[in-house]
Amino acid sequence: MQDSPPTASMPSGDPPRDPSREGPRPRGAASLVARLTRWNMAVLVTTVVLCFIVIATTGWFSAQERQASLSQGSARVLANSLAPMLVFEDREAARNELQSFVRRGDVLEVQLILTSGQLFASWEAPGQHSDLLVSQAMSHPAMHHEADAQQLRVWIPVELRGERVGTLYLRESLQALHQQLQRAILLVALMLGVAIVVASRALRFVQRRALSPLVELSRLAEQVASDQNYSRRARVHHPDEVGRLTERFNQLLRRAEAWQAELNRQLRAEQAAGQQFQRLAHEDSLTHLPNRLYFQSALQRRMAQARDQREGLALMFIDLDNFKLVNDGHGHEAGDAVLVEVSRRMSGVLRGSDVLCRLGGDEFALILPGRSAESVVSNLAQRLIAVVREPIVIEGVPVQVGATIGVASFPEDATDEAGLLGQADAAMYAAKRAGKNTFRKAGEVNSHEA
Ligand SMILES: Nc1nc2c(ncn2[C@@H]2O[C@H](COP(=O)(O)OP(=O)(O)OP(=O)(O)O)[C@@H](O)[C@H]2O)c(=O)[nH]1
């Protein structure tokens, strides 16, 4: 057989890819490292800012308290030295004492008031006006202080030998303290800013290291999803949760690989079975020549090709002579053996492009593609008749059959398959009538003879 029946194309072992599961990470999907760093930074910055607020507030209040206690201490010393001057009504000495006291610089106002409520001596910084109410000064029996954001006020009783002789009122500016504190806060803020920058770098580095096995696993999963190569394996870095996850993932890969191998094996088996089925459907089981089903499609295909390429084609209809006698005389099995041998002999004299088919019984058809010269066709018919006529030895007994051939040419005798086969069939019958073991061409058979 020169033209083998077509085989069915089977799908490859790999299942189809799903493009939606491939490709880079979608836009806007941040990496786990970046997301974790952002969250950690948010927590860190919030904590640092809260700490900063607590430190600054506590610092402010404790600095104010320290300033108040310092001022109270110096006011007490001043009150002690002013007490005798108050008793002896030495205003000049009291003013001098106040003058030397206010050299400290932060003082805005000092007032010395007698128990009667009368002002004994005072000092006010340039541009300052006293804000003291006498009733307020006398209302505090013991040392007392008040502070707001800008100023500190101290009231202290002036006593001599345990007896109250007046009140000393001191008002101080907290501006210097403010500036000092601002500088300290700025310095702390700067240091915290640097600490945040260093911490963010360190966090990113640590998280990148800690999450690298997870990132590696995710990359591997993406690769496997993309190329479906289940023989890949992920590296287990540490025997922690991620390590165990990696082991489970490798286990899944091993199973998927085994499933894929089994699926491929099944597909190959089905492919082979399909090819076998295709072959059997188009093959004559006795002679292994292409059968009638294949002949019909082959003739259609070859004629279409001939039409397209403006080529010719010849068809021979071959019927064995006196084959029935073999069956009747030597049995059906002997008849089968003759059919097999005749097929083998006829195949032996054909060209590679010729297609010999068994149509059924003792009937054969031969497609000769291309435009063949008349003499070539005649010679081939004679050779076929000659090889078939050679005696065939069946179980030691020679038997003889013959062959009668009808030839039809495309496009001269017919332009469609049925017409061409009919013409070859008619020519063959004409040859039978002419005495068998011969051939006839459709073009030479006149209508009367047909
Ligand atoms: N052994 C065998 N015989 C078959 C097979 N198919 C058909 N036959 C027989 O082949 C014979 C064909 O009959 P014919 O073509 O009329 O017989 P013939 O002797 O060749 O007649 P002519 O063509 O006039 O020479 C019949 O007896 C069928 O039973 C087969 O597969 N095996």
C-alpha cells in the first residue's frame, strides 16, 4: 500500500494553559515585604509620636515645677532678708534689696506689701504694669504659686520670729524656659526622625530576610502555574511554619507530577488506540490494502487535487477471473490466500504514488495520480494481468486466477468520482465480455459494446 490511511491528531499530554493565571503581579498589588514594612512603620511612627508628646508634655510640666521651686526658694531668701526692713520701715534698704534681687533677669515684678494691705516697696521691669490685687496677696496664708504658659507668680508670707509682717509677690517670665525647652524638643524630634529612618531601613532589611522563603515560594508557584512544570521543587530554609508550608507545597508538586505523568500515559494509550481504530476503519483486514471507505475519500481527494493543479488521473477497476472456482474447488480459505497473494503481487508492480484498494470480494481499484501516457497505463494493465495470472501454490496445489481491467481517465471520461468509477466499471465489463484476462479503456469502449 503506497498511500497510508490518515491518522487522527490527538491532543498533546500537557493540559491547556490558562492565560488568566499567568503574567506579572497586577497593578497596585504591593509586595508582602512592602506592605508589612508600611504597617510596621505606621505602628512605629505612631508609637514614637505618642512617646514624643508624652515626653514633651512631661518635660514642660517638670521644668515648670523646677522653675517654681527655684523661684520659691529665692523668694523665701528675699523675704527673710526683707522682714527686718519691713519691721523697721526702712524703705530705702528694701528697694536696694529688691534692685539687687531683680538682676537675675527673668523677674517681671516684685511687690512687698504690709499686712495692712499697704504697698511697702516694689519693682517692675520696663514696660510692665503690676497685675497684683492686694486682696489676692493677702488671701494666701502660706507660700503659694501659680503658672500659665507665659508667667509664674509666687506669693510668700514675710515673717519675723514667727509673726507675719507682710507678703512678697514675685512675677517671673517663663520665656527663657520656653526657648530652652523648644531647643530640647527640637533636638529630641531630630533624633527621633533619624531613629525612624534607621528603623525603617532595618525593618525593611529584616522583613526581606524573614520573608524571603515565602517570596521564593510565591515565585515558584507563579512559575509552575505559568509553565506547568511540576518537577520544580522549593527550597526549605528553616523548619518553621514557612518551612512546613514549603514541604507541603513540594508534596503537592510531587503528586501533580505523578498525576501529569499518568495523564500523559493515558493520553498516549488513547492516541495509539485512536490511530489503531483509524487504521482498522480504513483497512481491509484480509489483504491489509486500503478498503472501499478509504478508496472513496482517496479518489475524492486525488480528483480535487487534479482539478486544482489541472492535472490528469487514471482509475483502474480490476476484477479477478474465475475466482469463484478457487473457492468452490479448494475452499474459502484457499480463496482468501489467493486474494492475499494477488494483492501482494499487484502492489509489487506499482509506483509509490499509486493507490491500490480492495473494494470487496474479488474487486480491486487502482488510482494512478497525474497525467500518465496511454502506453504507460496499457503497460501497467498488462503487467498487472500477467502477475495475477501466474499460478499460485496453495498447500502444494497450484491454482490459477486471472484479472480483467477497465480503465477510465479524468477529465477525459468523467469529471466526478461516481462517473469515473462507472466508466471504469463499464470498461471492465466490456473487457470481461471480450474474453477476460484483458483490459479495456473507457474511451475505446463504444456505447454498443458497453
Ligand atoms: N475466499 C473468499 N471469497 C470471497 C470473498 N468475498 C467474496 N468472495 C467470493 O468471491 C466470489 C466472487 O464471485 P464472482 O466474481 O462472480 O466469481 P468469478 O468466478 O470471479 O466470476 P468472473 O468475474 O465472471 O470470472 C464469490 O463466490 C464470493 O463468495 C472473500 O473475502 N474470501
